[in-house]
Amino acid sequence: MNKLTLMLLFGSGMLLGISNFISPDDLSPAYIAGLILVMTPITLIYDAVKRKSETELRAQSLMREAQKLTMARREVRSRIPKNNPRRESPAAYEGYTKLGAIRSMASLIRKPSLRQVIMEICDFADMVLETIRRMPNDTPAAIYFSETHLARLTEALERCFEMSRSEEYKKAPPSIDAQEIECFNTFITAFRKQQESIIFEGLGSKKA
């Protein structure tokens, strides 16, 4: 029973008591009792419809986010130069080492929604590292991705684990969880941009 229903019942009860104290009219208590009987189911129905609407809006929002993520994944995968042979790249090797540690850390996250987001980020990182292996040389953009982007993701995860030890974090409302997920989602955008730089610099070094 929500707050609106409780307030209605409490207010009606107060009115019933006041009417008995002030007015001797026998119809007054009956009128208020009838009001309670009518308004309570109406309030419950309104609350149920509102919850259903909020659930549907949330489901639609999640569907749109999933579609955006699918399109982003297809775009990043399509940009990998698959015709180029793979090579053993120092930048890619360092990146895969860091990414393995990140995945191990992510598996320990207790919040399923956040853990899923970080695993998706790791999938994007995999595709960027595959792009590095397919390019002719380790360009500054490739080295920057391995040394900086993945290092920042590791630092973000470490801060997340530090926060998880506090009571405030454990009792955090859903809005805080949403902000946390949004913060990690920015890595996907950064990885996509870095892939573009890696391809651009790689093609430039190939022409040279």
C-alpha cells in the first residue's frame, strides 16, 4: 500500500472522528465510511496503472539502450581490417594482459547490472585490440589505448571496489547505481573513438 493510500485512510479516519465529535448527524459517519470504501480501490487501481506505466517506460528505455549497444558493437566489429594478417604486437600483448586482469576484477563485482556493463566494455576492448593486431605497426594511438585507456578502466574498477566497502555504497539508491553504470559506459564511446585513431594512424604509416 503506497503513501497516497495511507494518507487517504488516515485523513478519512480523522474526518470520521471529527464528524462524530462535532456533528450529531448519523449520516456524516456513514458518508465518510462510504468515501473510504470508494476511494481506496480507486487509489489502488491508479497506483497499479502508474506502476505498470513506469515499468513499460523502463522496459522501452532498456530496449533502446540495447539497440544502441548492438549497433555500436556492429560498427566497431565492421571496422576491424580483417583482410590484414594478424601480427604479434607489443601494444596488443600489453593490452590483453591488462584486459585479462580487468575481466578477473569485473567477475568479482556483486551488482549484476554493473558487472554486465563492464563485461560489455571488455568486449569492445577486445575488438580494439584485434584492430591493433591487424594494423601494420604499433602507432601512438595503439600504444595510448593499451597504456592509458585500459589503465584508466583498471583505476575506475579499483575505485569501485574501494567504494563497495563503505556502508553508504551498500545502501545506495538506484539513482546512484544508474550514475555508476553511465560513468562506465563512457569507456565504450572512448574506445570507439580510439579505434578510429588507430585505423587512421595505421593506414597513414602503411602508406608511408
